[in-house]
Amino acid sequence: MGERKKKLSVDELSAENRELKAELERLRRERAAWLGKYKSMPKREDVLFDTLSGSEVQPLYTPVDTGAYDPEYTEKLGFPGEYPFTRGPYTTMYRTRLWTMRQFSGFGTSEETNLRYKYLLDHGQTGLSVAFDFPTLMGYDSDDPRSEGEVGVCGVAISSLADMETLFDGIPLKDVSVSMTINGPAMMLYCFLLATAEKQGVDLTELRGTIQNDILKEYMAQHAWIFPPEPALKIIADIFEWSSINAPKFNTISISGYHIREAGSTAVQELAYTLKNGFTYVEKGIERGLDVDEFAPRLSFFWDVHNDFFEEVAKFRAARRIWARHLKDVYGANSPDSWRLRTHAQTAGVSLMAQQPENNIARVAYQGLAAVLGGTQSLHTNALDETLALPTEKAVRIALRTQQILAYETGVPNTIDPLAGSYYVEWLTDSMEEDAERIFAEIDEMGGVVKGIEEGYFQGQIALSAERFQHEVETNQRIIVGVNDFTGGNEDLSIDLLKIGPEIEEKQRLRLSELRARRSQPGVDRALERLAEAAVNDENLMDPMLGAVRAYATLGEIRHALEKVYGRFREPLFF
């Protein structure tokens, strides 16, 4: 074998490389400045930031540590917590605070889900993420004929402020961050939460949490909408405007790629469509007359984490860079808080398999690792049995323990963006960014996101991607372990499943009947009339909506009052 070539140090760089040497020295100074900022910030106590062999792990590694300077480093990567945020939205990342460990949970009635939440908090969960049943997602009361057979089945049934009060009974909203996956009736459920917090004595200016409130992806993928796009976007702008003053720490939208990916899109489509939706919300806020720096810092994102490990890591990194550049250069945001893309992530439900369900534990672990290496601020890990039923307590505990092992045993959180500088990861990050920009241009050419929804563009593209993936699986071009290969043991499905019986619906119907009997019906009628009047007059709906909620108007009654003004959206035929 030939003699191994010695790597040149900075001092050994030849005269021909003086310019590179100067650039490397500049980067060394920039890193020193970043380290000064890093050292001034609090860190997690009683944590050994070293390897199991005892080697100290530095908080950040850059070309300075290898002597191999990349002239595009500062422009394309930079430092964590600094523009363009490719390496992370915060300076210290997990060295100061681990990601929030959430579990998406909800089933049956509010009483039963309340007990599950207390169980999760007792076992180390640090945030709650509310799963609603399908009637709630659609804005129907539990006793609506259209709700029959679905009450409490895929999530918790919430039909009024009374249900929300029970859901968080004994859970202090001043201390616990709550995320709610709700879109069509998002303002209604947000007001239920706000009114519940008020009753607990919480100062709304200190309330923390997130509502998904991303109606555009509903038209594209999940189809849980109520109103047509324009009034739905108007309602979102109302929430931005009201919350910027009254609940400034609450994340008023979680722009979601998750459901786009679950519907069958590729990772690149998820990245592009989600960010383009985000830009559309920014434009709506600006059209309302809001300063972009007043509301953009409260926008957050929600990504799917699928099985292609490195593609998922690159997706998070590309998303931060694209968002930062567009908010700064296109929308004129001046605050780094507006440029900083913050995100929740959830492992891919669509990747879970009914065959050999224990394999889902491994899938979730790898996906969770990708999310953390990508720099998520919050993570939900799916339970092994979710493809068969709502998760049991044991399955949920395993999913939570998966995150805790990742956080406390792997050493992954000890250094920031450890895959930076990988030839493959950096190429993949750049490639996904370029593809996203190409899709942005395509959407602009057709007239924007709303126009694309009305013409069925997004729905059609997602369907084509889903069809291609399914064909690859059916022809064994893409192997799914336990499904189209390695199928030994598929006859064994001996795992416990959570069953939701018809008594849940009966109980919820009785609760609603009792609520209607004890509330002041004239007060409810006046509040609903005021809400409809505000909609007709194009006023901000938040205060009249809160008035209706405080009067204990139900979800379905509020929906009906607004539907008479705005109408209902009907999807175009595009196949």
C-alpha cells in the first residue's frame, strides 16, 4: 500500500492557499464568537457531555476541526441559532433543553382521556398532544346524526367548553404545553382551551401551546374541512391578529406536512407544499395589515418522519434554510425570531404495519433518531399497535421509553447537528432545497395555493406519488419487512388491543343533554347571533367566538352559525 497522505494543518498551508487560510481563520473567529454566546447560556445540569469511553464531546463541530474549509459554509450552514438556521433554530439546542416529548393521545370521553394524560405525565411525558375523534374534527356534536358510530373512536370527543374543562381537570395549563391537532373548527377548540385556562386562573399572555389550524393541507390531504378556502383563511388571520395581543406566547398555527405525507406524498412534496402553505399564511397576515414580525414568530411546523433516514434529516435542515431565506428576503421580516423555523415531528403512522406489529418499535426508533438528528423541538413517537387500534397504555409507554432511551442513553443530543459536513447529507439537503424551489415556481405559475386546491393540483400529485409507492411495494421493488418479504410469523397477532364500545357514545350524548338543560338558552342564542353578525360584518371573530364558548354553546351550534354565513366547501372532481 502507498504511503498515506498527511493532512495539512492551517500552518502548513502553502502560499497558493493563503486565501483559504484566511477564510479558515475567519471561520475560527466566528466560531469563537458563537462559543462565547453558547457559554453564556444555561445548560442541562448533571449531564455528562462525553462518550462512553470518556472523551469530551464539543457542543459543535465545524471545518475548523478538520482543517478542510468549505467556502460556502457560512452562507449555507452557519451556526446553530443564527441565520440561515440550517444547523438548528437555537444556539445550544439539546444541551440546554431536550426536545418536548409528546404523545398524541385521546379516546372515548374527556374523563377517560384525562386519566390517560395524567398517566403519561406521571411516566415522564413533558407535553400533551390532543387527538380528537372524527366528529370533533368535522365540527359536529357527539349527538349529531352524522356522528353515529364515530364518537370517541379515533380520539377524544369534545363538544363544548364543559368537555374541555373535564379534559384538563387537575392538569395545570400554566405549566403544561398543550398541542391540539384540529383544523376546520380550530378557532372553536382554541376558544374552548382559552376559556378553560381562564377558569383555571391562567394569565392568557403566559399560556403556551399550539393549535394546528392548518386548513390548506386539509384541502390537499386530510379532508377535514368546513368552510371554503377564503373564509377559512380569514378565520386564521383573525386568530393571528387576536393572539398577537392577547396570547402572544401561544403558537397559533402548526403548518403541517404530516398529513400531506401520510396521504402519500414524497418527502420533497411534503417539504415544498408545507412551506408554500406557510408562505400563504404569511401573505394573509400581511394583507390583514399585521407586521410580519408580530405574528411570524408564533408560526410553527409539523413534519412527518418516514423511513428514508437521511432524506428525513435533510428535510428538516432544508426546511429551516428555505424558511429563513424567504421570510428575510421575500417577506421583509427583520427579526431572527421570524426567520427561525421551529418544529414538532411525529413518526410516520403510514409506515406502521399490521403484520408483525412488534417490528413497528424498530421503525419508530429509527424515525425518532432521524427527527432528533434533524433538530426537532418536539417529538411524538407512535405506538406499535396504532395500525390496529388506538394504543394501549403499555404500547404508549414503550413509545415514550423509546424517546427517553434516545435522549439519555445514545449520546445523540450531546453535540449539535452531528451529520453536518457529510457529503451525502449536504448534497441531499441542497437537492431537496432546489426541488422545493422548483415546485414553488410551478405553484406560482398556476396562480398560488388556493388556485391549485380549487383545480385539484395538489390532490392529484399526492395521489400519483401514493400510486407509485404502492406499485413498488406490490412488485417487490421496495421491501417492507413482514409484508412482502420476511413474512414468517405473520400468523401471530397476539397483542392486546384497546376497544372503544358503544357505551362511550351513549355517555357523551347524555352529557350534552344535561349541558343543554342547565345552561341559559337565551344567553346561548344571543351569543350565536352576535357571532353570526360579526361574520357578516367581516369582523374579527375571536371575541364573539369566546362569548359563545363561555355561554356553553356547543361545537355544532357554533359551526352551524358560521356555516349559514360562509357556506360549506365541496371538493372539485380531479380524477
